[in-house]
Amino acid sequence: LEQWFGSVPRIGLAAEHGFYWKLPQISGDQWNCAVQDVDTSWKTYAFELMRTFVKRTQGSFIENKGSALVWQYRDADQHFGSW
């Protein structure tokens, strides 16, 4: 986001559906998180579950974002699973 919009003066930015945000008028150039103490312990379990789908779907992968795990399948065969 900063690469695309960072040159715009005093622009506020939000990432990951508002989980991270930056408002120059309030916090300067510092990014803030919507939650103070983020519990990411669930990611370990979810990652293992999602990994079973990655193993079965060639071209897919798991993207670890700050607030989420995302199963990316955009590079998988578009006809896989259509039967």
C-alpha cells in the first residue's frame, strides 16, 4: 500500500480489512493494529489443516498474513475439482 499510495500527503491507509491502519494526522507514519494483544495460536492448527489441501491441490499455497491465513489457489488448474 505504501508503494502505491505512500507519496500522497496525509493519506490514511488500512490493510487486511482494517486490521492494520495508519492515519498520519493521529499516529504519524506508524502502523497500528486493531487488536492490542493478538492471539495467533490458532494459526498452528489452521495451517496444518490447510496444508492437507495444499498437498492435494497442485499450484496452491498458504499465505500467512498478519491477521489471517489464506489458501491461495489462483495458480491451480482451473478445472481441478470440477467433476
